[in-house]
Amino acid sequence: MSSERNGMAIVSSESGVSAPRWHHWQWWQQWPIRFANCLGEHLPGTCLVCQRWPSPQLCSDCAAICAPSATGRCDRCALPLPGTSRVCPACLLDPLPLRHCHAAVDYSPPWSGMVQQFKYHQHLAWARPMAQLMLQAPHARQWLQQADLVLAVPLSAARLRERGYNQALQLARALQRQAPGNAVLHSGWLLRLADTPAQAQLGRAARLRNLRHAFAVEPRHAAAICGRQVLLVDDVMTTGATLAAVANMLLAHGASAVDAMVFARTPSPE
């Protein structure tokens, strides 16, 4: 089933084209939380960062202090860069398979705590201000408008059952609501076939080995990838291994280019 908002079509279903019964049961179990988050987007409340009341979800002071920098990130991996450089030395030597990559903020306080609440504790109201910050970056709206397809990095079926929602898909939907365009947001085209071993302490090469064959395109939609510009959406980028694995898989299916937008980028270790 699909609908269209602000010029961008959206194909619904959190887990894919044919949602299993457990998914519908979890949706009804969690509807009070979702309803409260929906009200929180439209009624006066507190700033989600500084707790000022009354305030929109992100007050003007916090937006000014914590807003992403207009310049200074690598075009390919979104790490902060000094001066006017466009690509970091690491990406000159070993670039990710992404044409462009944008991150709104560093994964550091207050954003790291907010991501944890959004990702693990059902604070879905954060999706809207997170998307607002993502769209402030140079060329972010342009990338969204130029894309043919917008795809959220998927969760495995087990992780989706546990969490009840895909935080990357929530972000993609928030972006879709705020940025008119012709791109189509599909929630069932990418599949994560299995959870991978814990990767917190692994570098990019080891993560890539873990993620080999972890993703697939839903077979009914594989042909539609060919020749399309794809924009991937995720909440956090650590080494880029997950985005690289998905991008390589999409390019193998004939995508003409793959860009990525994430909310937070883990800073490079000193």
C-alpha cells in the first residue's frame, strides 16, 4: 500500500511488503506510546534538549548552539575536516562506495544520549527535530530531491520484533514529511538477513567482513534498482561499514549512484 505526501510517495509497512502477524500485534501494544509521541509533535511542551517550557521540540537557543556546521565534513565519509578540504586523506586512499555522505552532528552529548532514547526507548518524537537538523546541511535537500529512491537501512526480523520499529525508517519518514521531492520512500525493498556479531570494538575492515552477505534486495524489487539514484538513511554512522555493505549490494544490482544521510557521525579516534 502506498500514499503520497509533499510530492514524495511512501510505500508503507515497517518491516516490509507483507508484515507478519506479530508486527501488527506489537503495533497495537505500543499505540499509547506512538499516540503520545504524535501529540508531542503538535502540542506545546518542553525542549527535548534543555527541557525549557513552553517550547517546540528543539528550542531556538539549542538549535543555534547545537546546529550542524555548514562546512567542514568529508564529502565521502562525513568526518569533520579542517579548513576547506572536501575529502579526507583516508577517503582519497580508500573511499567508501558512496557518492556523497552527510551527517548532521557528531555522536557526542547531547546528541548521543538523544539517539539512545530514540533508538532503544521509543522516544519517536525525536525523529522530527533530528530530520530538521539533517536538512540544514549544505546540499541535503538537493540530494533528497535528486534521488529516485529513498531507502532506510533495515533491521533484522529478530531485532525488529524486539524493538517494534526501525529507527532509520522513522527518520526517513520524517525527512519525507519535511522535504518535498519526487523520490519514493520504500520500506520493504531492503532486507537484513541476520544479526551480525557485536561490532563495537571492531574497525571498518572487520565490520565489513561481519556484514558480508548480511543485506539483500527484496527479489520482487531487484530489477527496479537498476539505473536509479538511491539515498540511504540511517541514524548513526560509526565506521561506515554498514552503509558500505548496503551501497555495494545496491551498486551490484545496477544502482547508478548511492548517497547517504545519517543523523550522527562517530568522531574518528585520536
